[in-house]
Amino acid sequence: MNMIDTIIQDVIDPLISRPRNRIRSKDYDFGIDQPELSRNELEAQYLLDIIKNDSRFRSNAEYWVGVTREVKNLVLADSTPEGIVETILRRMDQGEEN
């Protein structure tokens, strides 16, 4: 029986995927010590922090916070997917100009 187990392991083992999690997340302090911040301000602060972690958007992070919030509002307003994509593409073009 051990021989059969060994054969099965030899055949199946290469087929098993073993992904490695190499994500290094940043610990976020969710503003518990800043009760004076409104929910809107807190959202903007964390979006800015997240966007600044991406070197592609860092130089214009505040602009991308605005884009992110605009897209969020379009989704919440049940805008069409086409309208959302159009807005994103337009804002991407505008962002490249800035």
C-alpha cells in the first residue's frame, strides 16, 4: 500500500499549485485616534495613502483620489458600465495632461 501511495504522490504532486503570497501590506491606522475627522475626510485620507504607495500615481495622488471618489459615486448612483468606463478614460487623459 505504501508503494501505491508513493506512486500517487509522485504523479499528483507536480500538479498541485502552491502559490506564494508575496504581498507586503502596509498596516493602516484607521483614524481611531482622530475622532475629529469626518467619514469623508477619513476616506480621502486613506485613499491618498493607498494611491501614494503606487509610484505610477504618486506625483498626482490628489487628482487620483478625486477620480476614485468620482467613480465610487457613479457606481453608487447605478450609472451604466459604459458611462463609468467613459468617465475613467476621460479622467485618465486629463490626468496625463496634469
